[in-house]
Amino acid sequence: MSTKDAPVRATRTLSGEPPRILVIQAPYYAEVVGGMLAGARGVLEGVGASLDVVDVAGAYEMPAALRMALGATERWDGFLMLGCVVKGETDHYDFICASVCQGAMTVASEYGAPLGFGLLTVASLDQAIARSRPDQHNKGAEAAHAVLGQVTLARRWHFSHWARR
């Protein structure tokens, strides 16, 4: 689905306590990731969620940070990854994008961790800026809706595998 075709999502209602969400962000492109975080905050604060935000060096480090968070003594109801990789002149882009996507999916699937994945993989900085603006096309807001959906499922099924290390 392209950004222009993305549906406008209504704010979700959650049963139980407001969720606690860990945001793992790679602010290499600070303006872009900051815009995505603002979009995510708008969605998450709409359900009363509290956010803990941690920075990692780059997108490549996000899956490992997620895995570390799952083993931490602190507990979160869900996790949100925000970052941006812009295609350059080398194959680096392809390796980083594939590794981060596969790493995040592997960790989230193995542990059943509710994850909203907001990694922009774009050909230009202009494309990234367009996807981080404060409008209905904000990919941070989309990822926040995704994590809330996953938190809803985990609560419905009383699932918290990652908490049982």
C-alpha cells in the first residue's frame, strides 16, 4: 500500500490500564524521526499511553535493542521502532534494510512482542520528509496504530511470552 492510499485510522480503544510503550529510535535523520515520533505520540497519547524513548546509533542497532528490552527487568506492553534509511550510491542500503527488517521480525515473532515497525526505507530525503509530516500520511502514526493493535491482541489472548524470559 502506498502512503497516498493509507486509510485514515480512528483512535483505538483499549481495555485495561493505559499501555506503556518503549520507543526505540535511530535519530540519524533527526527531522524525519522527530516527525514520526510526533505522529506516534499523537496516536499513543490518545489512548493515555506512556512512552519511554531510547536512542540507538542507527537502524542496524534497533533489533538488538528490542531483544535487550525484552530481557530487561522493566516491562512494556508494546514496542515501537522508528528510523530512516535513505538509499545512497552503494549496496549498504540493501544490506541494512534487509537486516533490520528481518531482525525485527525475528525477534518480535520469536517472543510474540507487540511491535509497531516504523522504518522508512526511501530513495530520497524528500520522500522521508513527506512520510514524517504532521498529516494523515505520517508513518510514525501508522506504526503506533499497529502496535496498539498488537497490544490489543496480546491482552485479548492474555499473552506476554517476553515477560517469561
